[in-house]
Amino acid sequence: MPWYIWLLIALVLGSILGSLLMLRSTANKMPIDADKLEIMRKRNAELEAQERAKEKADK
């Protein structure tokens, strides 16, 4: 293969790796308030209970 193909491959891989590293470094966690987290847990528990009741009714 000619040298410029190897250079092109290296540039493409470098740009992919660089963009992935930049994405990783800029990603941050979204803080959730404790009360909102508790509301989410209660809703999740209610939905699971409804699904279990529906599965029992279907059987």
C-alpha cells in the first residue's frame, strides 16, 4: 500500500479515538434531588406491582 493510504488510515483512526476521548471527558452525571429520586423509586415500584398484577390476571 502507498504511504498516503497509511497516513489516511492513521488520521481516520486518530480522529475517531480523539472524538471518543473528548466525548468521555465532557460527559457528566446529572444530579438528581433526593426527593425526586424517591418519587421515581415509588413510581417504579407502583409500575412493577401493576405489571405483576396484570401477569397474574392473564394466567
